[in-house]
Amino acid sequence: MGVQGLTNILVRYAPSAVREIRANTLSKQTIAFDASCHLNKFIYGEDKGVPHRHIHGFYQLARFCQLNHITPIFVFDGPGRLPAKHLETEKRARSRRKVKHSLLFEQNQSTRLDAWSQLTTALAENSGACYPTIQPDIESKMTVMAKELRQALSNSTDSEKYTRTVRELAIREDGLVTDMMLHRIKEAQSCLKTLQRDNLAMTHSLEKRSFQITQTIRTECQDFLKALGFVCFSTNDHEAEAMCANLSKQGRTTATVSEDLDTLVFGDAPILRHFFSKARPILQMDPIVARKELGLSRASFVDLCILCGTDFSGTIRGIGPHRAVEWIKKYGSIERILEHLDSTTYEASPTFNYQLARDVFHHLPLIPSHDDAYVGKRQNEALVDDLLKFYEIDPVDVEIKLRSSHLTQNIIHASQWGINPFSPNPISNDLFRFN
């Protein structure tokens, strides 16, 4: 979740802290990557039929960094979860359960729609003289299916188990059956085709969302990136973005690539959002500039973010992001705000444990202290060859797509790209070499 409303706060109250940049301005820098953000994007994003899309995605990302002379350090979440994040963990578990129930509902609806399709075809074909001879059989089937639909409609009202879109599709199915009962067959057939298409799209979406990223998948990505010669770390019982913040604090990196705005609260390094996006430029957000323009100390800025809402604490009902800015600037801390709080208007939620959230933001996970840990091991060319074949990655194809795609985050000047894949001999070992 990150920090609710923080981007809008910075754009409004600290505009100098937010600016668009291009990837080539990051040349020759070492940058930390909150790898979970890109892993989620590769797994749950647009599916173009690419096998092993998590590995394929990281290969492209790594090559994109190379083309811009960026040295990445990839930080992955470990198997453990920060105890303070139990609220967000429970929320995600509820969401997964809802997706699971919704997927089953859509699969059952798909079966019903196929049956409705057969019935509408039968009704249309037998609407002439022979219709009365088969009507009892058709009506019997429609009666059984109508009962199933009524039960499905009743079940779909449970908002804890089913998504809003699922409920809407069920209501549309009910309208479709009403048309059939009134013998508006042509209208029903047209609506049925549209509903079947939407049901299929929803089923595919839910199938993708029901997929859970496991530690095995994270380890697979790390092993692949390490084989290419990149540095990877994993954090356990803390957040990857917190380790990224400590890497910057210790002078190991200059910025952090992440979509999680918690990263701004953990440290002082700029964060880079929308990195490696085809449609959007990189958005750089600088916490030091933000605090200066807001007129807040780091402690007050942390309290502001807690008031807005984070993964580690509830909030005070009635206090939104803009009121949080006003009051934190006026009172300086959550304790002072609570002293002046009108309890008849504002109420702290039972989960508003701001001290716990503070502790999380002020205590960063340890990072390796030896310089050797930050030097990628030279890759084994034979191993890389085998991995690329195993994961069905065509380096030449990736290279062409990267160099010809209309990325708004333009790759540095073409003269510095190295081998041209369109040359007479585009297949070169240089494509496989991550130095």
C-alpha cells in the first residue's frame, strides 16, 4: 500500500521534490531495486504469452540498466514477514480469498452461459411449427438453470467473498434470462455473446490474480540474476525497501527504484517510480527536498506519513492527507495532535499503533559490510547459455525490442549501445555478456 495520498501531498505542497527524469541521467550510478515491485509487474501485468515471464522480465530490466550504464543492486523480500505488517498481510489474505471465491463463481457462470447459449440456439431454431413438440424439454432445462442462477445471485451479494464486477456480471446474466423467458431470443443471443466475452476476460484476470508469488519464484529470479553477474540481496523479517534505504544511507547506492512510497519514509535517498515503463517517464521523488519544502523535520515527516496511512498502523478517522499536513505543521507530532484532538469528531482506530509504525521506520535491516558483497561474480558463459535456453529467452529478440521500443525513458545515445542487432552478424557473444 505504501503511504496513502503522499504523491498528491508532495505535488501540492512540495512540488520541487517531484520531477520527471530520463534513464540516461542515471548513467554510472549504482541504484537499489526493490525487486518485488518489478516481480509483481512481470507476474501480474499484461500477459503476452511469454513463458517464464518473471525471468524474461528481469532479463529485459537488467539489459535496460546496462544500456544506460546503471549498476543495479536487486533486493528481494525473504520468506519471513515483518510482524508489524500484520494488518496489511491480513488484508492481502482477505483479498486472495475473495479472488479465489470470485474465480470459482466465474468458472461456474461460464458453464451456465454455455448451457444458455445452447438453449437460445434451440429456441431460435425451433421457433416454428415444431417448437411446441420440444418446448417441455427446453422449459425443463430452463427451470433447472434458473434455479441455479437464483442461488448464484443470492451468493453473489456476499461482498466479503465476491468482487463487485462478479456481482455485476451475475445481474447481467439475470437480465439475459429474463429476455429469454419473454422469448426475446435475438436480444438474448446478442447479450449472451457480450456476457460470455466479459466472463472470459474476468476469468482470465482472476486466474492471474489468484497466482501467488512464492519464495521459490523469488529464489529463481535471484539465481538467474546472479548468474548474469548482478548483486542480489534478500531481507527477512523486514521490508526490501527498508534495506534499499539502508544501502543508500551507507553510501552503497544513490537512489532506489520502487513503487512503494514507504521507501520515502525509511530513508533520505530519492526514489524512482515507473522505472522501465513504456508509457510513463521516470518520476523522481526526493524526501530531503520534500521535508524542506514542507518545513518538517524527519521525525515530523514520519508522523505525517503515519497519519496518512501506512502498512504498519491504522489511522485516525476523519483525518485525511491534507488535514494531516495542516496539523503536523501546526503541532509537530502525533502526541501533540492527540492532545488537541476533538474526540467527538475524530477517533483513532483500534489499530492506530503509531509507536509501532515509528519503530519500523526508524530501524533499518542490516546490510553486508564487506566490499566484496557488492561486486557481482563474473558469469559462467556456459551456464548463462543454458539458462537462456531453459527459460526460452532470445537475447537478439530482446535487444531489438529494447532498442526499437518507444520507451519514454530513452536509452542513451545509440552510438553507445554497442552491437547493432540489425547488422549482418547480429548474433554475438556481447549480447550474453553482463560485465
